[in-house]
Amino acid sequence: MDAFGCRKLQPDRIGVSMPAQVALFVTCIVDQLFPDVGMAMASVLERAGCSLIFPPDQTCCGQPAFNSGYREEAGKVARHFLNVFKDAEHIVIPSGSCTAMVSHHFHDLFPDDPEVHRLAHRTWEFSQYLTEVLKVEDVGAKMDGVVTYHDSCHALRELKIKDGPRRLLSHVRGLELREMDVAEECCGFGGTFSIKFPEISGGMARTKIDSILRTGASAVVSIDSSCLMQLDGALRRGKHPVRAMHLAEVLACQ
Amino acid sequence: MPMTSAGMQKTLANPELQLAVYTATGRLMDKRKAAVDSELLPEYQELRTHANALKQHTVDNLDWYLEEFERNVEAHGGKVIWCETGAEVANFVLELAKKRDLKLIVKSKSMTTEEIDFNEHVEQHGLEAVETDLGEYILQLAAQKPYHIVAPALHMTRYEVADVFTAKLGVERETVPEKQTMIARRVLREKFLAADIGITGANFLIADSGAIVLVENEGNARLSSSAPKIHIAVAGIEKLIPRAQDLGVFLRLLGRSATGQHLTSYTSFLAGPRRAGEADGPEEFYVVLLDNGRTKLLDKPERRQSLFCIRCGACLNHCPVYRKIGGHNYPWIYSGPIGAIITPQFHGTAKDPWLPFASSLCGACGEVCPVKIDIPKLLLDLRSDVVESRGNTVERLAFRMWAAVMANPALYRTAGDFASMTGTSERKWKDSSSMLAVGPVKAWLSQRDLPGPAPKTFRQLWKERAK
Amino acid sequence: MSAARQAILGRVRSALKRAPGAPPPPPPPVRLHAFPTSLEERIEQFSTALGKLNGVTKVVSSESEAQLYIDGVVAGRTFCTAASTRDEIVRADVGVSGVDYGLADTGTLVTLSASDPRLVSLLPPTHIAVLDASRLLSTLDELLQLLPQPALQTASMVLITGPSRTADIEQILVRGVHGPGELHVVMIR
């Protein structure tokens, strides 16, 4: 059992096996700071019938450099990504912002590369993969408690992800989802924005925290670890007993 | 490293101001949402696409439409005055006033005239230019600049308004907004009736009609363009749309996006001075077409969309950064996301290089823009411009090194393993007293806690799992 | 031909790579969607929409009934009409004017300066508009289909949607800032 009272899952197939093999791109932030999120995502995908590979040479999608205006540097990292994943059939990512980088912004870096276009069509954010490709909404999860959901910006506005995660959460036995009144407002992370304009970033986080606290939820759920890092950091600074959990961690609970 | 200005910090630390701005913009957001609701306006997305296409076409053929507009203004008895700079606009008005011995100007809300500091220019030469929009009038008395494109005095409380009126008008202190409004109405009514010249902006310039369109709620634009003998409309060259019939698209978007109104109280379509047989209206009608740098934004085709803006203010209302720092912490008269993309294009990226970075790239602005300006994309493009213009900085070096590590799996693994060695089996969330609090880490820790590296990376865990 | 005109057009053409006088490709088509509704529906819609804005709609069946209503609103105060002088309009409490069209979906009145003075519906604090129901259109789109070139008809066409208003002070709604705070529409059908 972990601190939240959630029993770590054992893979247990509940869905239909997909012919395509899923290549995991866990993202640098998950690899280095939140590896449990990656493990949880893997468990859920296996439970849903996927066979997984983890290309070991993966690193980053290049987003931090791209968002800071360093296109040449971002291009180097993106090119490496393209090499690592060139033979992958399906690529699944536990992050809306990294998925959007690959599917929307690689095109800005390499406008004439047809491989980039093909890659965009084989890349999904984790919740999207479940609901739109595997067509699974009930992954057999169980977790008692009240949570609220934060719509991470890239997922919401670039990938148009809004209902999918909510539908997935609605099938988690024992779980109640309470909407905060500002679910769609930015958490204030924005990559280097959080350290270039920390006071503004912090102010934005606190506005979200106030809203989260008003729901009475014991956890805020999101599909982006960067948002969760921002919100969790602010929650801990304010000494609030509210957890920040990735959707994969919730869905992995049994 | 932090780029937050002292002004921004002051605004962030002012709870009353924070509440005023957050509440006001929140209300405008809600009103807009109700007005573009998919049941009430199912064609909303289609209208946006159409408006974008109309603006794209017009801007791509701007010279044609400018000339068509001028021909039609003249056909209806008006005159077009072309001005490259704000000084030329002021000079035109000053010369006109001097020739005819005119003294008093009434002005209705025009961001374009704010852009060129019109009032200051003409007042230096002895003319009186009175703002007649209630919010702008209050600001003129308080010697402040507009806080928001549509709601200029969004940041002021009724008590601050009372202070301004007492100090500048010598009236008894009055804090009730309805009564404050009536005070302004009384004072300004006299000005309208005595004014020699009425100066307005223009929300749209209609090429096929030689007409301007004024969108308002108070009636001051109608009065400024109807009561005095001379009406001068000042507009940027990008305000053109091809046909009067295109108003069906634009008017259905503007009010809803700005304030949630289906149509504002008054929409005036004005083509030239009064005609034979008409009982009132101006005897002279001028449209000043202003460049002031707009032609620069035409150079790059992918950036022309910056000129599509119909000044609805929706992007400001939805911007979490604007809602925290307010309109006075932007370097130019245009604030919020639209200000962030046009300011560097007008003034060059060297002047306020921080501006394109003062955004979390949340994308809310692009989502609500009625003419579908891709503001987030332009912010990213401008960031790239800033970086390229600066050559090799410490930050560039850092990103070069970062990219070298990220493009090399062996280096990345070594760096990751090293970092995770500093973690412990129990995750430590460092607060600001930690010794590692330098530079970016310090900036992060000033606002929130930070997780240390995980004891094992995902890659290590995955390897173990396979065993 | 001013120097500024030449310079501006020159810069525009150079940026757009367009030759002087080169006709543009066809613009996106005009988009006007007007759906026919019955007069009853339109009157109902108009009253509701204007009512939401605090305007009053009075439907009457004759000009004498209209006059009765107008007299009731004026109630002995000074009023002005299209026949009044400017001074009379400035001093009047009530302005009575005809309007050229109505737009049902938004509760809008359309007034052309070719038909009525501008200031009668603008200066006095109360405006009574008289509209023939046969001129009540369904939407702005229908108006623009009917009048594709308003500039040919009139120097000024104003769409009046409710009383004058502002929310510039603390977002509190105040009516009658510069234009009329009270609006009555007498619809003769």
C-alpha cells in the first residue's frame, strides 16, 4: 500500500489486445523526477491488453528549448527523438505538453519533413490512447476518495482533451470527481516562465490552489507532470494536505 | 534571472487591485461564454473562420481596399487624410483648428489616438481635447492611461473615482456610481454641444461604402460624430473590411467577444458629412488613415494576422498573466496577449525583450480570439527572434549544453544516474533554506517547494522490472 | 496626392508584392443567413429582447393608439420631433422619432439620417421610437440583404439596441450615460 492507501497493481488483462505495439515515451521529467507515473502508465496499458516496449535511448522531446526560443537546440533534441522512434508503431506519452510538442510543433522545426507528419499521426497522449484508440473507459481501477481535475493547457487546447480523462475517472470505483470552478485556467508552470516570472507563476498557482481547496478534494489529478509539479510545490509550500496525482497513478490503483 | 518588474511585483502584492482585475475580467469571460454558447450561437466557430478569411484577404490586398475606401469616402463628400506618424495626425488637426480658429475637441474612445498621444500633442498647442467615454474621462482627469482595451478604468474603485471627481471637478464627494455617472453626463453634455470638432476612432472601415463603423454603449461616439460641425475619424489602415455586408459576420462576433452583448447599444455606420435634406450631422467628414508602423507587420506573411485584431479585449480577459499583472505593466498602450505580439513587431524585439516570455503559453487567448489570430504561435516566433538577435549568451550556452546531453543517450543516462544518486529513498521536497537554492532553483523555490531527483529513474525501474 | 499617401501605399505594395491597381482575387463570399419568421414571432422576439435591456415595447393597431401612448409617456413634459430646432432638441425631455426598421432577434431599431434627425433619438433622456410592424425584420443579416449599400441611401445609419449604458465604474450597470436612459418602442401593426 502506498501513502494514499492504494494497492500497487499487478498486470491483469481486461481489454482486448491491440495488434500494434506501444512504444513508451515517458518524458524526461517522468524519467528523472516522477518515474512512478511511467510505471503506472505501463501497468494500465498492459492491463488494457497492450504489449509495450521502452526504447532505451529516449531522452526528451525538446520542448524546453523550443519554448524558450532556441529552435536550433530544440531541433537537435527533436531529431534524436525522431531517430529513436522512427520504427515505433504507436507512441504513447504521459504528458499533454510533450505530445503536443511532437504532434504539433515538430512541424514548426522541420516543416518539409514527411516523417514528422507521419510521426504526428502515431503519437498519442496516454488518456487519448485509452479512450480513442483502445476505446477503453473502464480500466478496472479502484480508489476511494474525492478528487478534482486540472485541465492542462496543451492537452486542452492543442490536443482537445477534455472529456476523456473525466470519463476514465468516472469508472474508478469508490472515486468521486468534484469539478473546481477554474479547471481550465493555467496552473502557471509554462516551462521557463515559472522561473523567469516566478511571482506571476506563483500567483497563478495560488489561484488554482484556492479553487482546489474549495472543492474539498484530497487530490488534484492531471495528465501532465509539469502541472502537477507546479501545483504540488505550491500545495506543499502552503502546507495543504492535498495530493497531486497523475491520471495514470489513479488508474493504476486496484 | 527573474524578469518580473518592480511594477508587476507591486501589482501582485496589492490584494484590492488583484481582486478588482480578477473579478472584472472573470465577469467579462462569463458574459462572453454565455453569448457564444454552442446552443445560442451554433455558428460561432464558422463565423470565426469566415472573419479570419475576410481579414486575411483584405490585409493581403490592402492597397486595393485602401484606394477603394478613399474613392468612396470622397464620393460621399468626405476626405481621406493619410498619415505616416502620430505627429502628422496631430499636425493635421492643429492646422485645421488654426485656420478656422477652433478650440474645443470632444473625443470618443479611440485606442489609436492613445497610441499616438494625440491629446498631449494638441493640448501643448492650446487646444482642449475632452474624453467623453466615461472610463476614459475619469482616466483623463486622473492623468492615467487605459488599463484595458475595452474597459479602460477596470482597475479603479468608486472611491478612487470619487477622489478624482472631487479633486478635478470641485464637486462634493460622491461615491455612488449612478450619481458619479450623472455628474460626468452633465459636464460632458455641455462639451458636446459647444465642441468645434468631434474626433472618434473607427471599429471598421468599409471599403465598398467609404464608411466607418462605431461600436459603443454610451452614446458618446454618436454625439461626437453628430453634434460638432466637423467629424474626424482616426483609424489604423488595418481596420478595413471589404463590404458593408461583411458586417453580418463581424458585428455578430465583436459585441459577444468583448462584453457578451449580442449588439452594443449603438452601432453607427457613417458615410460622409450630412447630405442635402438631412436635418443634422457634421458638415465636414474626415477619415485619417494611420500607418505608424503597421506596414512593417505586412512584411512577413505568417505575421500579418497580427493586424486582424478587432480590439474586442477577449484575449486580455482570458489571459492568466494579464489577470495578475494588469494593463499598466505592459510597455505600450496595447496590453495583454495582443499587446505582447504587436509591441515587439512595432518597436523591435530589443526594446522589451522580456515581453514575449511573459506568458505561460496556455493558449487561452488564441482559443477566444474572434478572428483566430494564432497568438501563441506568434509568441513562440517572437521568442525565437529575441534569442537569435542576442547571439551567444550564457543562457544560449546552457541550452546548447542541455541539447548536447539530450541528444546523446549515454550522456543523458550518466547525468540522470548522477542526479538520482543525490536523492534518498525518501523523497525530499526542498524548501528555500536548501543550499542548492541558486539561480533557477532559487527562483522556483521563491514560490513553491521542489522535488529532488527520484532515487531511481524510470529507466532503472523498467530494467529491474524486466528481471 | 500627398507624400504620405504615396509612401504608405508604396510600403504596402512592396510588402505584399502587389502591382499598383492589380485587382485582388475574389474575396470570401458574403455570408448572410436570414431565416423567414412570421410577424407574430418577430414581434414576440423583439419585445423579449428589448425587454431584457429594459426597453419597453408597446404594440398598437392604429396611429391614434400610438399617439395616445406617446402622450402618456410624454405626460406634459417638453418633447421634440423631426420638426424641432436644435435648441428645442437640446432642451427636450423626450424625443419622438420614426425609425426605419427593427431587428427582431436583438430588439434593435434602425434609424437612417435620411429619414430622421440624429439628435432626436440621442439627446433627450427619453426616446420614443415609432416603428411600423411591416418594417420589423428578423435579423441584421436580413437588413444587410435588404440594404447591401446603406451609404447610397444615407450619411448615417444607427443600430439602436436598448438604452444608453455603461459599466465603466466597478462594472456596475448605469443607464442613460450620454444617450437616452429610457427607450419606448411603439409598434404599429
